[in-house]
Amino acid sequence: MPQMKLTKSNIDRVAKSGSKSDTLFWDTETKGSGLRVTPTGKASFIAQGRSTE
């Protein structure tokens, strides 16, 4: 999965890409933080973590 620093300019740039499926971009600064971009250009923040139990 692609990685990049999640800045406003980077998010605006990848939200315009016209891929055929959802694309996940993981932040290089904050572990477990990412961005999901749909084929229509909608961008949503996502978080991934692990349970300690």
C-alpha cells in the first residue's frame, strides 16, 4: 500500500486520481493513520490499531 505524509496538498492531489477501486494511503508520520480514496475522489481518514487483550 502506498505511503505518504498526509498533508492537505498531498490529500488534494491524490483525491483527484481516477483509480478503479478504493486506494489506501498510510501516513509516514503517524503509525496506524491513513486515508482511503474512492474512485469518485471522496477521501476519508482511517485508523488502524491492535487490541491489547
